[in-house]
Amino acid sequence: MRREAGPHGRLHVPSRRSLVLLASLAAILLAAWSAGRVAERWALADLRRTAQAALGLQVGALRAEMQKQASLPLALAADPEIAAAAAATSGDPSSRPLLDRVNRRLAQVAEATGSAVIYVIRPDGITVAASNAGTSGSFLGRDYAFRPYFRQAMQDGVGSQFALGTVSGRAGLYLSRRIGTAGGVVVVKIEFAAVEAAWRRAGDGVFVADGRGIVLVASDPAWHLATLRQIDETERSRIREAREFGDSPLPAMPLYPIAGTTDLVRVGQGGQPARAALLLDAPIPGTGWRLFTLTPLGHAVERERAQAWIIAALVTGFACLGLSALAGRGRRNRERLAQASAQRDILEARVGERTRELTDANRMLRLEMEERRRAEAERERLGRELAQAGRLAALGQFAASMAHEINQPLAAIRSYADNAAILVRRGRTDEAEENAFAIGRLTDRIGGLTRQLKGFARRSSGRREPVVLAEILHNGLELVAARAAAAGIPLTVQTGPAGLRVLGDGPRLEQVVVNLLQNALDAVAGQPPGHGSPAGPRVDLHASAEAPDRVRVEVRDNGPGMPEAVRAQVFDAFFTTKSDGLGLGLAIARGIVEDCGGSLTVLDDPAGGTIFRMHLQKSH
């Protein structure tokens, strides 16, 4: 204990009150510091949960945007006019009408799909048709044989590359597909300017990097073509030779890790002070890319820490005051009463202040609850948009099989029309009339197929109403029947009692049936005859009335089955076992069935294969 000498040489010992004040101050500081650390951890944990949820939505939205464009090169490569254009010579006058017609079609397709540019390359690398033909930046006549996406498509049938355009100077993702037996390549370029603009409006930092750590798409234009790690000289030379990123120096990304943390960084902002942010990332399924989000810490953590300091200081102060009051109980009555009166005044003032703080906190809590309700409504809207995006992405898969299904009636119509003309010239009008009736039946068939596609593509009404189960199953089967027939996979169908109705939204339930049948066909695709059963690969669709108010619909396949670990996660969003899958099909399907008041489960078939079982409410 420190003692000091007075003016007359006597030692003065610090008073009890001084010691109590020092101990109270130390306790308040310790409590405030501890509470601040705890509040900071809680605030960061809450921020991580919110940022992780936003990251999943960003990945899903970007993947859906890319998926919409992924099937376009496949559909264009199967077009006969595109194949003829790839085989044509640009200097041949006889080819000019064909090439002009293809240029106009490509421009229409690019405008309708939002693609930056679509063009056709001959086997020697020269562009012969393009959607930007006739513009100052036309690709016609340009040699793209050096591009990796061209060489990949010519060698493997399909290719992709993210690079700067040699003509436009704008970055984009190039998707290429080889054109049948005629050779040549059709290329679709996707630019992400709209996605980047949406990220900038949201306020958070978002960017996408490839497997080398090069930033391809970013909310901040200054981050374009920056690198997350050092690029060696060998890789830089290869990038320059392929002319992927022009003359960009590939600078380092201005991210600086904060010591003692794993996901907190400081983001450089040029001449402005660096800001702290939470860095999270997730892979984009079907690509080698990863999406990163930079969520600013801002004032959220500081505010929580300051509030914790204040509360801890007040509570500790009150406790110290109480202890002091108890310790001074032996003092004279007059002092005790005076001190008690003073303490009451102080406590009343502080209670009033605390009451005002609690009132303000309650008001802020109500505002936060309202904000959460709005966020939940936005989440539901995004879920509906993702469901629609999944439906539209599935149209690309149906395009090839539906084209084959329509081409057969078209060929028959042409044959009937030619025969009818010959029969009319020969005066055999009765036989010509039979041919005309046959043409009518075939056109009705084509009309039915196109109505199915239009019904599948339209946005659902969201209503729950009585619908005929047989019509739902029939409409779903028509969309997958061509694929099953082409693969030689028999479909066994049992629609249940005639006139059986269920409660739900017809188009959305059709989407569920199509998704389950597509998954079943994927499960048995490629199996040799005799695998799973003596009859070979098979898919069964059975419907029955299980109870007075319940209807059961089952989709069975005799494929290799599904492991228990996969069955436990198969309905989770963004979980998929397919290399090109989005991971939303079954999650959306379960959500649709539950919105209709039913349930969707997956079971292991003891006879081999998998069973998807759907229960729906029966409509009386």
C-alpha cells in the first residue's frame, strides 16, 4: 500500500472511499470490456448468418441467369439453316441470301434472349454469320481460330471461355457448340453488365473469380481482372498468347486480411481509408468459378459494442453503488439518510434515462421486425422467381426431344400434301380427301405439343383449386415421352380412377410431375438391357386414391438407387449430384407440393431403384 508523508512528517493512508471508488472503476472497466467483446462476437455471428443466406441467393440467381443461356448454343447448332451457313462460302453470291437470312435470325434471337452477340464460325475459324452484321463492330470475316472456346468445340463438341472481346473490348462468357456433321461452331456471348448493376444497387461488394483467382465479374468496376493470388509468369504468358484479357496487367485485389481472424478483411478504396468487411465465398455449381461477397461491418458491430459497454457499465455501477450502501450501513443515521436520499435521486434519474433508452430500443425493435417482414416477403418473391427460372431452364432440355417429335408429323404432312396434289390431278378426289383428313390430324398433334410447352412455360397462378389428376399426368408425360422413346425406356402409366380430382395449381403440379419423371429417366439412362430387371430400364407412374381425402402419386425407377446420405439431402436447395445441375428442382418441387397442401418424400425400392411418393388432397 502506498503511503505519503504530510507536512508535519505524518503518513496519510488512502481513505476507504478512495479505495472503493478505484475498485468500482476497475470493475466497471472490466465489465464493459468483457461485455463489448461478447457483443462483438454476437454481432459478427449474426452478420455471418445474414451474409451466408445472401450468398446462397446470389449464387442461385447467377447460376439461373447462366443456365438460361446454356441451352441456346445446343438449340442453334441443331438448326439446319445454321449448319448450311457454316458450310457456305462468304464470297459465293449464291450463299448471300442464306447468310443474310441467318444474320437476321441471329439478331432476333440475341435480342429476345438478351445475349450480347451470336455468331457462326466455319471450320477454318472465319466468321460467316453474326447477329451484329451490318454494324461498325461486325464479326463477319474475322478469324477466331486462336480462341480456346473454338478449339474446344471443334475437338470436344462443346466449349466455353471468359475473355475480353477483341472487337468490342468488353468482357463476357463465350459458350460454343460444334454444328453437327457439317462442321463449324456456333458461339453465344453472355455479358454480365445487368448483374453487376444489380449488385451495385444492393450496396454490398460482390465479385466472381475463376479457378486461377482472376476476378471476372464484379460490382466495383475497379476490381475487374484483379487477382486474388499471385499469377506466375508462365500463366501470364499463356493468357497473353490466348488474348484472354488484352493488355490488362492483372493487378492484385485490394484485400488485406485482419490479423487473428479468418474471414475479416480490409478493402482498399484508392485514396480513401480502407473499410472492414466480412469475406464469404461459395462455388457456382457446374463451373470452376467461385462467388465472393464483401459485407461491410459498418457501424453495426460498433453500435452493439457501445451498447454493451453502456449497459455493462450501468449494471456494474449499480452493483457497486449497492455494495457501497450496504458497507456504509453502520454510519450515523443522519449520513445514511442523506446518502440514501441522494442515491434515490440519482437512481430515479438513471431509471428515467434507462426507461427512455428502453423505449427507444423498443421502437428500434419494432422497426427491425418490420424490416424482417419485408425481407421475408422479398425472400418468398425470390423463391417464386427461382421456381420460374427453373421451369424456363427445363425448356432448353425439352427443345431437342420436342423438335424430333414435331419433325416426324411435319415430314408426314409434306408426304400427304404431295400425294394429295397427285391424286387431285388424277381425279382421285376420295383418296385426296383422306390425305387431307390425315394432314388435319397431324396438325392437331403438333398443336397439342406446342400447347403443352406454352402451358409449362407460363407462370403459375398460385391458386389452389380442383384439377383433374389424369390431365396433369397426361400433360407431364407428353413433355418427356419423346425423350423416353428416343432412349428406348418404357413408361408404365396408371392414372387411377376416372375423374379423380385433387386440390392444387395445375401448371405447378405439372412441373413437379415433369421434374420427377426427368430425374427417373436420368437414373436409368445408359443402363444396358437386363440391368435392374429382366425387362431392362423402366420408369413407372402410378396414381391411386389412398384414403377418402388423400391421393397418392408414385414415380418409380429401377435404376441403381440412392444412398441414404443422398436421400437425406436430396430436397435441400442447391444440393445436386449432377455435374450440370442447379440443385433447385426437387427443392422447388417439394415447395410446390406443400403449397398445395400435400407432401413429397423419397424412398428406397426394395426391388431395386428409387420411389418418389407424392400425397395430395382429394377434391370431392
